[in-house]
Amino acid sequence: MKMKFNKVLALAPHTDDIEIGCGGLLSKLKSTAHIDAIAFTEAQPLSTGSPVDEFKESMKIVNATTKFMNLKPRIMNEQRQIILDMLWKLNNEVKYDLVLCPSSSDMHQDHQVIYNECFRAFKTTTIFGYELLWNTRSFKTDIFVALKEEHLNEKFNMIDCYKTQGERIFMSKDYVFDIARTRGLQVGCKYAEAYEAIRIVDSL
């Protein structure tokens, strides 16, 4: 089944999450879809710099508009209603074809909040859950998106914007390509990203 997406929303609990989880798909869609990206809080910097500025630079690579919510990390459950109100309002203003968020199996407390509020706000919209392996005990590989090398190179260029996160192993080019090769092997192509099908809505 080929699905066409014209308006895409990507949700990042922390700056850098969507680049790692769905950067390849965003690269693939950037020439045909309008992409909005929202980051709710900063990734913890490991060196001097601004993760928010890095997020904005990264999103330029896929021509995405950006919004930063400046919430407090680790206690996003206490800010749940703020998140839901914002997403509910956005859903009424913009009719997205696809929303990207953390998967249902992501155990990070902030990621769980974004997953839950995303579903509450966008339950009549197609929602893909992206893969962040270090936060999960299992992951539902319901959807595979075939990628070309150019998409992965752009994905890594997005990730490489984060100089404050460079020491993390999952920010490396080896990780980006290795996981893409693994997912590609599962479906008979060279590279792929895998997603959980949280909700699939095929418009008539």
C-alpha cells in the first residue's frame, strides 16, 4: 500500500528525538509534503551549545517549520494538560495526514506523555510511532519505509547538527546506517526505517 502524505507533524519529546527516530522518512517526504516539527524540551547537553538552536538547524535540512515548547524535562506528566491543549488546538487548525511520535513501547517517562497526548489529540489521524531502541524492551515493526542512501545521509546530517550530543553512541553515522541496514534486510531492501502503526486512517 502506498500512502501519500501532504501535511506531516513530527513530535519530539526532546530535541534530537525525531531526527534519530524518523529523520529518513522526513528526508524522503520533504520535497512533497509540508512538515511541522515540535520539540517539547531540550535534550540534556553534554557540551557547550544550545540544543534548541541545533534543533532549528537540523529541521532546515528537511524544510520543516519548528516550534519549541520549553517545558521541563523528566516531569512532563505534570505538564500533560498543557501539551494536550496545544495539540488539540493544532489538530483543529491543521488537518495533518500523518503524525509521528514515540512508540507505545517507549519507556522514557517524557516519551510516554507525548505518545499518550498525541493519541488523544490526533486519534482520527494516521499516527506512526518511531523507533528509539535504547528506550524499549520490544518494538512493533508494523510499517517499513524503504530509504535511499541520500535519505540516510541527510538523516545523519540532521543528527550531526547536535554537537552538544556528539558523545552519544546513537548519534553516530555507524548507528544510523547499521539500524537502517537491519530494517532493510527484514523487507528485502538496502535501507529502511521501521514504525509502529499506532493508528492508520485511509481517507476516502
